[in-house]
Amino acid sequence: MVKSKRILLIVSGGIAAYKSLELIRRLRERGFSVRVVMTKAAQEFVSPLSFAALSGQKVYTELFALTDEAEMGHIELSRDADLVVAVPATANIMGKLASGIADDLASTLLLATDTKILMAPAMNLRMWLNPATQRNLETLLRDGVIFVGPNDGDMACGEFGPGRMAEPLEIAAAIENCLKQPTKIPAPGAAASPSSGSKPLAGRHVLLTSGPTHEPIDPVRYIANRSSGRQGHAIAAAARDAGARVTLVSGPVPIAAPHGVNLVSVETAQQMYDAVHAHLPADIFIGAAAVADWKVSAPSKGKIKKTGDGPPALSLSENPDILASIGKLKKGRPLYVAGFAAETGELEKNGRAKLVKKACDLIVANDVNPETGVMGGDFNTVRLITKAGIEDWPILPKEEVANQLIARIAKLVSELKR
Ligand SMILES: Cc1cc2nc3c(=O)[nH]c(=O)nc-3n(C[C@H](O)[C@H](O)[C@H](O)COP(=O)(O)O)c2cc1C
């Protein structure tokens, strides 16, 4: 558990503001100190006195307050925290941060802070689904803001749908999770901090797969899937930044390989299998590719013609299982083997089964139902499954998932006895 961390809690003016009181209790139970800032609208819902009583600290509400400024300036207030959280986050405060507006204490602090920001939006479903809010969400995600919720559920306004704030326990878990990673953002142009400059994977060889595979039907047609390679390529870049020598075995993708990694381009699952085994030994193997399970048993040498007798019957056979073949290596197994499980249902059950069946150390399970936009999209929401348990990550840009995953694997590998 992460303890003795300072949270700056910004409460904005939504009906869910009262739930922040319970969040404070949950955070204090976990050993966090919580300093509260309230917007003018938030004070219409809950009195600052309740927040002062539960946090045990003065509550800040005004930007232009001489006594507050003398006691603790607004810049200092924004920096004297390990994490800034906006709970609830109104559509208004999301919009202000997305457009760089700083017209009260809360929005000024959000803009002036040097730590990561976590937001728990709460609003009517039409406000949430409004294209303006969705645009702001995209902008904020790109800017590195972390989100927890909103969930689907009954609304105070009597409607049902997305917009209901995540529950305080869920938010407390997301906060703990964020604090496992460095949260301070270095000033632009500043020398890298010792932690960002450190290379936890220096001297390690990371071998990973990315993208789809193409399984030929004939010389012009193939079976494929919607994987873009963005998540796998981002992991390759993160591993490189962590100091590793990286071999990226990639299927056909529309994106360039990150600089400084050794790219091995393949087309089929069999070629990917062969390339992976040819590039062993490795310290870490990460199977992020969406490898086709089946191939056409006997691809035609010439283009299959329409004969007028109906479509040809394609006979399929199974492709080799690359992840299992690495996980089960008797000799020369990498120290750490991680795989992705793209699922459209029963994420946890299927992910756990894959962990055992493929003898992996970690499964990154993600929901690839079309409505999630994960396949080919910019963001990912993953569930980490290890023998020790399950961890849900909030929706994050794929680059951030990559950074956090590599930091996690680097730590786990450093703890292994060689
Ligand atoms: C009864 C009531 C409930 C509201 N609930 C929400 C809400 O849940 N989410 C939201 O984004 N705005 C809600 N609003 C609107 C905000 O209070 C309003 O946009 C305000 O300007 C937000 O200011 P702030 O972001 O500075 O706190 C509500 C307004 C009223 C009157």
C-alpha cells in the first residue's frame, strides 16, 4: 500500500459532490493526507465545513484571498501534492482544463500543477455524451489526465446511462494505482529527474511481437484482423526508453517502428513464430501481437477464380501458439513472459485461463468489443492478471499503458532471483 502521500482534492459543482466526503474517509483510512479545494458551485451542494471536518485541514475556495496567498500561495498549493484529483469533475471543469482556462482557484490549480491529474467525471448522460464533452475528454486523455469512470447507472436526474461517478472505493483504488508510478511531471526543458533518467532495463533484451498477422488465401487475398500495432509498438518504445535492447517482431502495420529498436517484419503467424525463436535468448518476452489462430491449410498458388459453382470452401488449420511456446520453454525461457488477451467477453475468466494454459507470468487482458474502440484506437483499458491477483487500470492512452507496463515488468524482473 502507498502511504503518507498528499492528495489535493478538487471538488467541483455536481450532485455527486457529497460522495467526495466518503472518498476523504477512504483516503485517510489508507494513510493519505487530503487538502480540499472547492469551486463556487461545489459549495452549493456541500458546505466547506464538512470537508474541513473530514480532512482535518483548511478548505481553500478563493483565488484572490490575501490571507491564503500569504499562508500558502496558489502555485505552492498546486505543487504541494503527490496527486491532484478532481472528484467529482463537472463537464465545466473538464472543458476549462481542456481549453486552458484558469478563472477560479480550482481551474488555476489544475493548470499550474506539476503532478499528474486524475478526474472522476460525474454528470447527466446527455452532458457526458455531448460531442463537446467527448472532445474535451479526448484532449485531456491526450494531455495525460487519468480518468476513473464514469460508470453506467441510475442518475440523480432519473435517467440511466453513462455519467454516474465511479464509487469512492473505486476512486481510492485508482489513486493508489496512480501513486505506484512517478506522478511529478518535469518542467519543460528541465534536466531529467534521476528516476526518469534511470534505465531499469539496461543490459536486458526485450523481445516482443506486435500487430496482426496475415494468413494468405491466395497471392492476393488474406485473412487478417483489426490490430494496428500501436500498443505493441508503444511498448517497444517504452522498453527502449527503459534502456533495453529491443527486438520488435511485427506483422504488417501502417505505422513506423520506433527509432532504435531492431525491427523484424513478418507476415504470417508461422513467420512470427520462427522469427521470435530465432531471436532468443531474451530476458523478457511480451506477446502483444494479435496472432491469427488459424491459417488456410493450403493457400492457392494462383488467384482463386469465380467459377460460377459458388464460393470455394476454405479449409483452416491451427497456427502455432507463439506465447505458449515461449512460456513453456524448458531451456532458455525468458525471465518474464507476458501476453495480451484480446477478449469480447468474460475478460477475467479467459485471461486467467490463458495465464495457466500458456505458462505466462502476466496477462494483459483487454476488451476489444467494437464499442470500446480499443482495436486500432488511441486508448486502451486493461486488466492485469498475474498469479498474485487482478488489477484494473483506468482508460489510458496506449503510450501510457506501455510506460506503466514496462515500469511494472522492470520492477518485477529486478525482484526476481536469478
Ligand atoms: C442541481 C444541480 C446539479 C448539477 N449536477 C451537475 C453534475 O452532476 N455534473 C455537472 O457537470 N454539472 C452539474 N451541474 C451544473 C454545474 O453545477 C455547473 O455547470 C457549474 O457551472 C459547474 O461549476 P464548477 O465546474 O466550477 O464547479 C448541476 C447543477 C445543478 C443546479
